[in-house]
Amino acid sequence: MKLIIGLGNPGPRYANTRHNVGFRVLDTLMERGRNKIVPRYNSLVMETTLHETPIVLAKPLTYMNNSGRAIAALVNQLAVPPTELCVVYDDIHLDVGTIRMRRKGSDGGHNGMKSIIGSLHTNEFPRLRIGVGEPTGAQVDYVLSEFSEAEEPAIEEAIQRAVEAIETFVSDGILTAMNRFNGR
């Protein structure tokens, strides 16, 4: 079983913000899954299959900075090893629309990832970062702002590539996904 987590903040106020790009990727995957989405473990969860592999898609409802609580509950209750987890989230250190997949790593200053690493007591789990660009002002205001009209096509394309990267992670593993999608 694979556990795919998209990070973001719940509610319409945050729906199209830079910080919610992880939710947008999960929304795309959930639309394809066509199964019932249920609230469990402080998350919206869908169980489905992808390439004949059982997967759980989840969007934590604990807000970004407390994502670790929900993810730790999912990992523990579903008995998913960290290597079978993939966290999808925004990254201000990447250009808008760039995606990068990694096997493990630091939190990179991202409070959601800091919460997850602290709750799981490890940084050795796959993650997919989606570039939202460098802040032009205060970081909090920037990540809680929406993409510009000019940026939106690059983000839509990145979301589609992220979905493909996750599908590759599920079917062929993290190394294949990294080799295939990090070079673009």
C-alpha cells in the first residue's frame, strides 16, 4: 500500500493559494479515483487502486503547520512504512511550475514538513515539491496569495506532471520517478 498526502489548508479562503498546490494535486488524483472521500484521522481520505496497487490519498485538515499530527495518525493506523509515503507540497525555493521528487530530505524551512518530520521522527520518506517561486514580500503573505493569471498555466502543467510522477512512484518506485521527472 502507498500513502499519498497533499499538503494545504482547508477551507475556501485558501483553496487557490500557493500553499495549497499539494491539495490541488490530490484533488486531481481523487477525481480520477472516483471513490468515496471520507473524513478519517483528521484528513479527507480516499482509498483506491493505481496500477493494481492499493493507495490511500489524503488531505490533512489540521492546517499546514500541524500536518504532522494527521499524517502520523494515518501512517500508524494504516501501518504504512515511511518509504511507502509520498508528501506533495509547495516549495518557494523552486521556480513556479518546477517539480522535484526526493527519497528523503530536510524540511527546507517549510513548516508543514517540519511538523511531519517531527511527528514521524524521520526525514526518510519520499516527497514531491512543486515550485511556487520566491516571495516578493513577506513569506506568509506570499504563500497565502493566489497564483497570477500568467503563472496559472505553468502551475496547471506542474500539477499534471506531479500526477504523472506520483503514478510512476506507485508503479515503478521512487528512483524511476526521480529519474523521469527531476530532469524536466
